[in-house]
Amino acid sequence: MAANHEGRLFLYREFERLGLQYVESHANFILVEIGPQVATVQQRLLEKGIIVRPCAGYDLPNRLRITVGSPAQNARLIEALEDML
């Protein structure tokens, strides 16, 4: 639980730095507003081996569900998002 909490805090800070809106969570995932290019971002992350879930099926078409990972995985996700956005 502590690792998940620290991972969420790291991701929150990084999403804010990148200008991405998100929904704070008590779970092991965060909903992040990506915008209309969400499908492209999801596909490009997948091509880099980073799996995120689209939320269009939940009537949240511009959001991704991003799981909190290890510190290295979280950093890799942020690096990839920086390159794309």
C-alpha cells in the first residue's frame, strides 16, 4: 500500500507538470485526461510496451486508465508521455 501511495503521488506531480488533468484515486490506477488524441497516445504507448486502458466504454472517451507501477515503470511512462505530448 505504501509503494502504491508513493507511486500515485509521483504520477500526480508528473501529470501536473505535463499539464494533464487527472482524478485522484485510492486505488492502484488513475484516470488521466489525454484529449481527443487519446487513441493515438494509447497505441504509441502500447508500441513502447506500456499498457494503458481506454475509458471510452465508460463514457470517458478522452481518458486513459493508468495503473500505478514500480518507480522504474512510472518513470518510463512519464518519459514516454513527455515524448508524445
